Amino acid sequence: STPYSALDGNDNLPRTLLQQAPSTSLLLSTTVLSLGLSSNASPLMNNSSPIYLVTIVDNNSGVVKTLEFDAVIIAAPLEWSAIKLQPNLQVPQWSPRKWVRWVVTLVEAQGLQPAYFGRDPVPDQIICSLNSSAPFVKVSAVALSNRTTPGGPVYKIYSLFSEEAISPAVLDQMFARRVDTLQYSWPFTFPV
């Protein structure tokens, strides 16, 4: 399959959506401290005035302020956040969920090692089941590296998804001429 991306980067998609929305502002370097209801909010939440109070702190200046909103979407595991829910906010009870930890590894290399994968040529995308003996669930070439020059060796950027970090020794077995690696662990990728 062919990987696709937005022109000038995937971060342009939410940025463009925000620019198209009426009266929007994006608050970067900001932490949400608490969420509650305003005192004039209707219990049925059918009034036209803002009803949600969100207290934030600017991480650069330390300034704390409370903003009013018609609606609030929390796109993160609420049970693992430090957001204080005010007593007047009626939130359904839930039990903490178990989450899958996912490790994303980006590797810059000349290719996948045929000796490790037992085939030559090795395809640019390999998908395994979670119960396989492979140390990854998916490895795929996602881009050409800017290290590639006309007439020179071809370097690719590979992405790997795994449940645990993959050691440098195993990465050296998997990749031909690995020159750079970045690993990031996402502790709350998706609930079990």
C-alpha cells in the first residue's frame, strides 16, 4: 500500500479545520486544570449561553484563567489526566480502563536484512499478528531519506509498531546499514 500525507505535513489538517471554524483560537503550551459548569447553566443544558467553565494555565507565563465554552471535547484518557472535575459537573461513573502501550520506532536505513526475514528481496511492508514471535506488529517503509543522493545508496525511513521497545541489537539484525533511530512509547494508545 502507498502511504499518503497532506501537503506540507499532516498537522495542516487540524490547523485548516480550526482556521475554517468561526471564532476559534488555538491555545498552545496550555494545560487544562479543571472543568465545571457555570452557575447559570440549565440542568437540561438547552440554554444558549456558554455553560462549561474550563480553567487553564499558560505554561510559559504561569497565568491562570477561566474560559467559557458551549461544548467541551476531551480527546484523551480522562481517568489518567490531571484535570479536576468540579462537583457541579455530572460525569458518568466509570472504572479505569486498561490501555495498550504501543512503541513507535522510526529507523533510517538502507533496507531490511534478508538474513533476518528469511527472504530476498524483503517487501517494504510486513504485518504480523500480536501472538507472532516477531518483535513488531508492523514494519513499513514510509519515505525516502534525505540522505539518499542521485547515484548513491538509497536510504529509507521505516516505521515499526510494537508492544515493547526494540533493542538496538535487534534493530541492527533487522536493518541494513541503520544510521538513525527514534523510539517513542505511547502508554495510552487504545483501550483493551
